Amino acid sequence: MGFITKSLFRIFSNTLAVFVAAYLVPGFHLSDNVLHILVVGCILTLINLTVKPFLKLFFGPFILLSLGLFLIVINALTLIILDFFSSNLTIQGYLPLIYGTLIVSVVNMVLSLIGRTFSHKD
């Protein structure tokens, strides 16, 4: 996959993940406008590309000590940042944040595995 294809796939993956979380989790509200949902996906992709690597670097010892489980906390932090920067997403409380984080993580993981499977050439 080329750079543009990977970037578009990441935006699609993040948009779908946030949409699924908003659909399944009460208190995780997303705008009904398709354009607003795409903007939220783009903002989350930008956060994942810019802020998340610094969070992983800063919290690296905690990630190692927890055998990677602290990555869930980092994913929750990215959703908090997304909620702060996007008026199209509202997370009301810690429980929706936790459930939303888990759903976004699982959806992105599954779509990433699917993307890797189809990007390999025989």
C-alpha cells in the first residue's frame, strides 16, 4: 500500500471505529452529519500520528511494566484530546470513555489486520 492509500485507510478505520463506539456506547455522542463524522475521523488520525507517539515515548516505562496494558490508557488519552478538539464528539463520563476506548481499539485492530491481509502480495 502506498502512503496515500494507508492514510485514507487510517482515516476510514478511525472514522468507523468512532462511529461504532458512538452507536454502541451510551454517553459517547457523535454528530449525525456524515461530514462531521469524517472530520472526527481525520482529527483522530492526526492525533494518532502526532501526539500518540510522544505519549508512547513518555509513558514507555509504564507500557513495559504493564506488559502493554498501559496502551489502553494512552488510547483513552487520545479520545480525551479528540473530545477536547472536536465539538462533534462528546464523551460524558469515565465509563463511556472506557467502553469507547475499548471499542475503538478493537475495531482499529481488526481493520488493521484486515488491511494487512489484503495488502500482502503473493
